[in-house]
Amino acid sequence: MTALLDATDSQMAMLADLVASLEAAESTLSSMQAARDGMLAMAGRLAVDIARGAAHPDHGDMAIRTVAAEIGAAQHLGDRTIERKMAEASWLVDRFPAVWEAQGEGRISAAHSRVIVEAGAHLDEAADRAAYAAEAVEVAVTESPNRLRRIVRRLAERFQERSLTERHRDAHELRRVWVKDLDDGMAELGARGPAVLLHGMLDRLSQMAHAVKEENARAAQDASAAGLPADDRTVDQLRADLLADLVLTGSPAGHDTADSLLGEVRARVEVTVPVLTLMDDDAPTTSSPAELDGTIPIDVTTARTLAGSATGWDRVLTHPISGEMLAVDRYRPSEHLRRHLRARDQRCRFPGCGITARKCDLDHNHAASTGGATAHGNLAAFCRRHHMLTHHSPWHVDQTSGGVLEWTSPTGRTYIDRPPPQNTVTFTSADPVTAPF
């Protein structure tokens, strides 16, 4: 298959016009949404000013409700919905004005704004928020919201007054499990807890479900020959059934201490731990936080516990000034090149895709069949969807130095995708670094 290769010149020109028009429409829509947020924030300020002028004892609560009801009635929306939108708009406009302005200029979308605001929501100092927002907006201009999320989470950590370990300790007190009743005799089970444990639980359920699915597929032929029904449960259904089985029939053997639980994690999760985090006793306040699958910060205590029980290590060597990844090695080398690329790419390298690298294929940018080398300078991680796109459509990719990919679309547009920054400690040239590493 060679999708679009047989398109006529006029069809390709039409596609190029559509892409440009949609780009302009999206920019206009982002600007209009920013204008709406500005008006909603203004409505909230008006309500507070009215209440302040009349010295209302409820500090403006009833005034805000009244204004929200007025707007909601005009828009055929509930006043609670409008009040929530006013609060969200005020949070964006008042606390992150640079983000709101960038959206108003059409440089970023409302989805980008939400991601930036959510990641920086706990920054209390105005100067910290402003510095964080300035850097986040520059990244958002060239990244999709799903990719942006992991980057700004990491960025926001630089401006946090309290360490992740301290905040995790408080958040750990909020762990809970709940049930939400649904229709047709069904319900949803939800859980809030340490990210490492919950991701480990899901991955273990997934491994077990896929194993059962493969066994069911092998047994299906025998069942068909014997005229018996086959087990055709989906992976999602198997995960749900396995969870019920484990919870209702299992023994709570490791619930006494956090160490016991972490010792039971055998799922395929990747934890990135800067070496200073492991070496420095003051790491909770001086080092970069560890990360789960390159996206979710985890506390230092959990990182050290997992590191102590790990059977193998991948070491990612980074430049002490720029933070660029230099190499990956291991005490007992195994699939060295795969580890190097997984550490470098972290996620699918197609523009806008955020699928984690461990779920991706490694593909030759210059095909091996035509002489392309099997080396880090000619390989990149692509999810299955975008791996197929490179082989069965006119999308073309070239890799330049530093793992930078240059994509060319069917209409001739060029998109640059750079490896995401590493989670590491860097030094400026002014730092007194005299000894070689």
C-alpha cells in the first residue's frame, strides 16, 4: 500500500490548503477561547467588587452565584457550570497571564494551557509562576499537549519550594479506594495511591491477561473440534476478572509496610533515578526527583527502595552542562542498543505522539534492505501506528545528528522532532566544576 502516492497534483494542493486552513482555524479558535476566559474572569472580578463595595459577609459567594446564574440563563447552561468555568478562567488569567496571552495570540491551544496550568497549580510565588510559565509556553509552541504534560511536570519541579518527597508524604495520607454505582447492575472501582504501586498493579494484571489470552487462543482449536464453547474474553475483560479474583481470594501478605509492598512489584515499569538522588542523603531537597516511565515524578524514598531491590541497572550518561544523553551502558550488557534508544527517545518520535518508548518498535530511518546501518544514528522508536505510516504512506523521515528527526509530510511540510530532555542534574559554566567526572 502506498497511501496518497497516487493522488493528483490538484488533490495534493487541496490537501495542503485544507491543512493550512485548519491550522488558521485552530489558531482563531484558541484566541476566541482565550477571549471567553478573559470575559469569564472579568465577570468573577465584577461579582467580587460588588460584594466588596456592599461589605457582604459571605465575601462575594452569593454575588458570584448571582452573576453565574445570569450568564448561565443567557447561554442555556447551569449556573454551577458557569461558576466552575469562571473559577477556571480566573485561575488562568490571574495566576498565569503569560499562558493566557500566548493562547490569545493563537500560539498555543486551550489544551496546552490546561496542561501548563495543571502542572504549575501548586506554585505559590508569583515570580516562580511567571518564570515557569515563560519556559512552558516556549516548549508548548512546538509540542503536543500529551507530550507537553511530562515536560512541564518536570519543569514545575524546579520551582517547587517543597520537595516531592515532602509533598508525597502528605499526599500519601489521601490514599483511598471508592466505588461509583452505574446502570445495569454495574459499578466502577477507583483507587488513589502511590504511582509506582498502581502502575505496577495495572501492568501485572496486563501481563496475566495477555498470558491467559494466548492460552485461550491455543485451546480454542481443541474446543472447536470438540464442539465446546471457547473462552473469547478480551484483554480488558480478563484484567477485570483477574482483579476481582486476586482481591477476593488473595491474601493481604504485604500490607504491613511500604517496603513490603514495593518488594512485591514485579511489573515492567521503568524508573529513572539521577545518581545524586541515590548518593546524597539530602537528596529530597537538593536533587532532581526520580520518574516513573519518564512521566510521573516519584519520591526519593520509593526510588531508593526500588533501586535497592533491582536485579539490573541501565546507566544513562548525560552531559554535565547541557544535560544531553551521551551513552547507555550496563554491568552485564544485554540489548545495549535497545536500551540506548529507549533512554534517548523516551516516547514515539512521530510529531505529537506520546506513546512510551518501551511500547514502541525500533525502526530503521534508512532501510536496512538498502544499506541502512543498525545503529543509534539510524534507528528511532515509533509506535505501531506510526511505524506503519513510515512504510505505507508518503510520510518521510531523516535522522540528523543528536537523534533529531526531520519529518516531511505528503504536502511537503517539514516537522522537527527532538529527543526529549533527560531527567538529570546540569551545571552552568559558572559552577565551580574543576574535577573531571
